[in-house]
Amino acid sequence: MKHPVDAHVGKRIRHRRWMIGMTQQQLADQVGIKFQQIQKYETGMNRVSASRLWDIAEAMGVSIGFFFEGLESAPSSGRAAEADMMGDKEALELVRTYYSIPEAQRRRLFDLARVLSEAAA
């Protein structure tokens, strides 16, 4: 049975890998393991050791703490909806595309989204 922390860390690995456009094979090659092991980490079926998590964080350009963000809050605290959204491939693609836009244009797009959101409320 999966431990909730292992599942959370796995989701964060998958989330970060997807956000930077890295395949499971590319991550596995950088860390020195087979891509099947990355699959098992991402599903929470296998627990990631501290040294392996260190290697994964380095390969992905984040701190180890990144993989534990969101754990301190209870699922009923409102962050559950945020976590669900970040598990949604369409939402992740939207965020990824948003960050590929030059900063000045991105700011204008953000302002437009805010105005549309307020108008819809």
C-alpha cells in the first residue's frame, strides 16, 4: 500500500518533470537509473531514498523541499483543490505555456485573466 507522503513526492516529481519538458527517460539517464524506476517513483509505488531524491532535485534544478511542498496542510484546508488542479494535465499545460510567454506579455495576459475572472463573478 502506498504511503501518502511517497505518493505526494511522486506527484511532485512528475509535476516538475512535466513542467520542464523532461521525459522519464531523460530524468532516468541523468540520475543513472532505468525509466521504469522513475515511473514507480512517480506513482508512489516505490519510495525514493534521500540520496536519490537529492540527485533528482539536482537534475531538475529544484531544492529537495520542492517535493514536500503542500504536505503540511490537511486535505480539507483548501489546498486539496490546488493539488487536484496541478494533477490535471490541461492545467499543467496552461501553466507551462503561460511561462513560455515573454514576461511583459505574460503580465498583460495575467491582468486580462484577472479582469475576466472579476467580470464572471
